[in-house]
Amino acid sequence: MSRQMLQKLSASNSLLLICDMQERFRNTINSFPAILQVAQRLLEGSKLLGLPVVATEQYPKGLGKTVAELDLAKYNVPVFEKTCFSMLQCDKVASHIQSQFSDRKTVILCGIEAHVCIYQTTIDLLEKNFNVHLVVDATSSRNQVDRQLERLGALLTTNECVLLGLVQDAGKPQFREVQKLIMDLTPDSGLLQMKF
């Protein structure tokens, strides 16, 4: 099923999806503080570059709301509640993406859990012919061995690769702000060495 090929990033045709970064997972997800820090960086960079962002919450009545540190309201990020594991199986999310961002064919995906919601979302995105850039330093599970998406066609990448790929040119006005974001080293969570 692998269809991995060169997938160049462009702010004009990309969308950031933040999957289920919820309070209840804070103490159960491997390297949660590190992936939270990187998700914050991706969110800030996306807003600097005019990239749309969509977030989901898996069963928030039981798992809590999105962690306060992301402050999604500050960035006017729509948050959709879901019970389906895949973000695209939630009709409201799929409809929102289709109606608001039908011209965007590249998805930058981060969040939790890699072996359930990220996995199923990636499969659905690939089946709908999206290019998927899975940000490995912003994605995790309770168990690191549950990560295996590269074979399916997702391009594994890092937050720095994503942000610089979206800027594309050091002469752009946003470059300096993005550069400030990436100057702080990403915490070494061990996630970068893992295979999905």
C-alpha cells in the first residue's frame, strides 16, 4: 500500500491537524511534555505562515479538553469533538476540511495516539489522496513500539523540517519569526529514532 514519494511542503496547499492533545493523556502518553512543546511550535509557526489548523478531541467528556498550553482559542482554531478514532470519520471534521480547505492536498499531522487515532487518520487521508507529513517529534502513544505508519505512505518528518519547508525562503518576512521558534532545541524524547 506504500505510495511514499517526494512531497514538497507549501503553506498555500497545506493544513495542520492536531489530534487529541487532551488533558487525560498528560500522564499516560510517552514523552507527552516533549510532544506538547513541539505541537505548540507547529501551531505558532502555522499561524505565522497563514496555515489553517484544525484540532479534535476524542470523547472530551471522559478524556478532558485540549491541554490549556496549546491555547487553541487564542489562534481561533476550530476544535471538533469526536468518538470515531479517525479524524476524517467524524462528519463535522471531514465536512469542515472539504468545505473550507478543498484546495489543500497536504496534511501536516501531529498528536496522539499514534497506534489508534493517528494511524486511522493517516490511512483515511492517504485513501483520499492527501500527502501526509507525520511529525514524529509531535506524535506518540502509550507505548513507543506502537508506531508504524511510514510503510503506509506517510512521510515521517520533524517540526523543524516542516516549518522551514513551509517558509521555503529566508527572504520571506516570516522567516525571522520561524527561525526564532526553531532556535530552541526540541527535547530529546527518543521519538525521532523510532520507526512507525
